[in-house]
Amino acid sequence: MGVTRRTLLQSAVAASAAGTFGITETAVAGSASAAASPPGDVVGKITVGYQGWFACIGDGAPINAWWHWSPDSGRPPSPSNTGIAAWPDVRDFTRTYPTAYADLGNGQPAALFSSYDQQTVDTHFRWMQQNAIDTAALQRFNPTGGEGPTRDAMAVKVRTAAESYGRKFYIMYDVSDWTNMQPEIKADWTNTMSAHTASPAYARQNGKPVVCVWGFGFNDSQRPFAPGPCLDVVNWFKAQGCYVIGGVPTWWRTGDRDSRPGFSDVYHAFHMLSPWMVGRIGNVADADNFYNVATLPDLAECAAYGIDYQPCVLPGSVADRQRAHGDFMWRQFYNVVRAGVQGIYISMFDEFNEGNQIAKTAESLAWVPVDSGFLALDEDGTACSADYYLRLTGDGGRMLKGQIALTATRPTPPVAGSGSGTTNLALHRPTSESSHTQVYGSGNATDGDPGTYWESANHAFPQWLQVDLGAATGIGRIVLTLPPSSAWGTRTQTVSVQGSTDGGSFTTLLSAADHTFDPATGNTATLTLPSTATTRYVRLTFTANTGWPAGQVSEFRVFSA
């Protein structure tokens, strides 16, 4: 079983920690540097590191092991045989595998997912879609050994899910412990991985397929490569027509601490640089320090060399109590966006080994094995829903893209529906519909983009549009919009509102009434309920539209008051 990056870098972190947090450097003043590249699939986007490396005996994977779940992968995970630091929330998976842990705190069996199941990968990419996460970087370690066939299969599964859910993906090579890396990484790309660039879901930047190489220049025994072979690999990928990202040491620019000296030419050869941050910071003060000593001078260096900059943002370790119910992660989003970075890399999507994942995680001890010692997302006393860090990442992406204003104040409530009456409870939540026409699906109504919209089948009233708030929530007001364009003339739609706690039995929350959408007043209609209603599923039913023979909504916003 491979080891995590934190394990690999622990000695380097320990050796440099005092210097890291005691440094005084002059922050680069002035406005944000201009991007070297225009927006694409990584510039201007949120990318998540996707491991996809969990398997279970009996799942059909060639590796036939509890891959990455337990150190002794021939035996099921247990308190004495565990490779993870946090427990996943598995309620959305149709297939799970029993472990040797005691039952969860709520009495349910302690079971885990397998990344090898297509439904698992599909579910992960659906979460990305629901939370406006743009791109996934599939981690690919040395594929020449026993893990190779399973890793090859995972690339196919990720491609399928990305195509199904409208996400982008690219291959991110991790060169850790790859003895014969220089020729083998070229052969792997040529013979196996480059075929995936034919997918419409494969990420492109500046018209080129994206590939990342993580690990060049790190000052440790797992990546002992000299500058020459590393530069050769970077230039080879560029010669293949690729846009090449470097996953590089934190101190790449200064060439010390976790970076080997003499790698400046290698670092400057990449199209984009993404310095590693896991294990470097653990609280808001650390994040603010790194803004001054790393982010700003790094960004200036990249601008001087025409390199795009993609810093890491991490949620923090659950086990180390770093998360501060999202304030730690939001501070990083705020710092890198105000610096003017070109993209953001989330470390990581599914890294349960480090406890540094944004994927759905046990929200309380009711969802954790009773004998495990694992902490849950509410470890500091603040209740957090299992999907909280997915939602937080979605809001960080909106701030990066200018869809919400730059703010140091975290806008995301830890539990959906727990915010004030100004929090849109439907934003990035799952949707469903009676029908849609052409490309105007229901997801457009909660994507936060006022320019996209849902449109039902034409000439076929009644039609309905529904949002799942994730949990039974008190609601009092609904705001509907149409695109803010004069091309959308004034129209009146007849709409009623229904609610349900189980998605099956609905009651009327607001009777059918006419609501006018006028471009002169923002093409907005507010539907106020007669009293606060507690519901999980909110459904709009359309029976008439004076402007077009269909139900139409750009933004479906739901508020507590």
C-alpha cells in the first residue's frame, strides 16, 4: 500500500517548521498580477485532488485488497488495522463493504465504500457537480507494479463519471518512490494515459491537454531525482503538446527547506506551479503568515516568468482539530483570492488517510464506529453537515470567479438552513424536474449563475422544478429570477409551492398565483409563504406563462425568512 504525502513529508516539515513560521519577508505590494493564461479548465477554476485509491476485498478490483483502508490490506479495517484518520459518510453509496469495526454510534453497521465501484465515482462527481467544483486531478502513482491494473481501471471510471456529470479531469502523476520514473512516465503517457485526452471531459488549458507532475525537487528520499532528468520529463511533456503543471515544494522559490537546491530551471519550465501546503499550516494565523511569506512573493515570481499560479487550499485535518468549523479553510480562500491567483487546488477531495478530505464525512459521533477513536466534523462543538466542506468549496469557487464579493467572512453555514434569512439554502443543492428542453436542465436553477436557466418541455403544462435542501429545514421565502437581459420580455408565470420531508408525499405550502417577471425590476419574483414551513424538498409547479409556453427559472433561491 502506498503512503500518503503527509507521511512522506513529515520529516521535512518537522525540520523546517521553526523556520517556516518564524520567517519575516517583505510582502509584495500592489495589485494582483495578471494571469499568464486566459480562463480555461484550470485557470480561473477550482481543481480537486482525487485519489480514487480505496478498494475492498470482494469489489472485483484486480488488486483484491483493502487498498488504502488498512495497513494489512488482506484483513478488513479495524481499530488495530486502520489506514485512515477520518470516517466517511457512506449514505449516498448503493454498495458498501463490512469492516471489523464495531457498529456506528447510531447502531448501523460500520461499512466503507470502494472507489472501484462505478457508482462510488459517479456519486463523487455528482457531488462535484452539485457544488460547482470544476475539475478533478486524478492521482496516478507508479503504474508498473501490482497496483497498475487497478489504477488503469480507475482512470476509465473517472473519465466516465466526468463525462456523465459535466466535470473536467486530468492526469496528475505522483513520482514518489518511482525508481525508473524518467522512461516509464513517458511510456505510460504514450501507451495508456494519453488516450483519455480524446474525451470531451479531459481538461484543456490554452487549447492543450493538461497533465501534472507532482514531486520534482522535494528534499526527501522518496523523490531523489536530480534536476536534469526532471527537466527532461517536463520538456518532453511540453513537446507532446501538453499544458504541464508542477506540484512543487512549498519553498520552490527560495530553493531551501523542503526544496532541493538547483531546481530553479525545472520549476520555471512548468506552465503552472502548485506548491504543496499540507502539513505546513494548521490555523488561521499560519494561513495569514503564508499569505505574506509565500503566496504574494510566489505570485510575483510566477508573473515575472509568465507562469500560472495554483496554490493549495486545504480544509485541515479532522484528527488534528484544525478545521475550526470551516474558518481555517475560508481564510485560505480569502487570502489566495485577494492575492489574485490564477486557480485553486483543493488538497484533497477523498484523502481520508490524512483526514484532509472535503468529501462527505461523518458529521457526529452517531456516524462514527464507537470503538474507533475517530473524530467527527462537530469535534469543536459546532454542528456541521456531512457535505459542509463541499458547500464551502463551492462558495470559495464562486468568490474566485467573482460570482460573490471578496469577503473574509465565511458565507457558508455549517448546516444547510442554519444561516440567516440572507443565506440561499438552495444554492448548489441537487435538483429534479418534470422535464426540460434542449440543454436547459434543472441544475441551472441552483448553479449560482444568473445567465443559465431551466426551461421545461414546451406546450405541456403543468410542469415542476424541485430542489433538495439536504435536511428538513425551516423556510419562509422563495425568490425566482429569469436572466437579467432585455431580450427576456415581461412575463407572468402561474406558480404554486409544495413541500415534502421524504420526497414522496407533498403538501401545498403556497397556492397557485400569478407572479410577474419584469426586466425593469431585475426579472425577479418573490414568493412569501404564509408561515414558516419545515421541509426538505421544495417543489414549484408551473401551470401558465404569458411569455413562453413553458416553466422558466434562472435562479431558484430559498430562504429561511
